[in-house]
Amino acid sequence: MAPLRIFLVLLFGILVLFQTFSLPGQFAHLAEESPEQAYLRWPATAVTVFWVLCIQVVIVATWKLLTLVRDDRIFSDASLGWVDAIVWAIAAAWVVLLGVFLYVGFTASDPGLPLLLFLMLVGVAALALLMVVMRALLRQATTLRTDMEAVI
């Protein structure tokens, strides 16, 4: 679990850098280079920073779940709350992605970007549904463990 925790910390730190420097700077540069698209600067910054925030929520929830595993408390109601946080973060990111897909789909002159966004929508939806299945499995395992502890 230590290597995973190291990578989670690294990922979180890189995402903070993206949120605070890279993404706002990138869209400011885009506005300067393409004045006809300058109106997209703040919406694009807000959307991408929100997506990064959703990923950060998943990282924190994963960290907390790892702690519950370490403490042998993963099969508890506390773990379900952290899995719910992951599901809701993915769902929120998906809803915003859907909005971006619809906007781009109605304004794009080339099908490439809408197709890429559609692929992302399907992928994120599959990830969200996988997490829902994992939550159901965790719920069943928690119930079984509680039942077994009551018998013993």
C-alpha cells in the first residue's frame, strides 16, 4: 500500500500545480493567441479546474479507504461513505462533461472533438457504474462479515 500512497501524494501535488498555474495560464495564453475564442477562457478554466477537483476528491477518498484497509475496518459503514464520495465525484464530473459535449456538439464544425468527448462520456460512465458495482459488493461483504461476527 505504501507505493500506492506515494503515487497518490504525487498525483495530488501535480494536480494542485495544474489547478493553480498550468490550467489558468494555458487558457489565458489561448485567449491572447486566439482573440476570437477569448470568451472561452473563464468557462474552460472553471470546467477543467472542477474536473481536477473531482479527481482530487477521488484521491482523498481512496486514501481514506486505504487507511480503513490498514486498520481492518474496510468492511464497515464508514467505508461506504468514502465509496459514495468517489461515485458522486465521478457523477459530477460526468454531468459537466455532458454539458461540454452538448455545447461542443452543437457548435463544432469538425466531428473529431465531439467524438472524443463522446468516448470520454462513455468511459467515465463505465467507471462510475463500475464503482456502483464495487459499492454493492462492499455492502454485501460488510453484511456477510457482520453476520459472521454475530454467529461467532
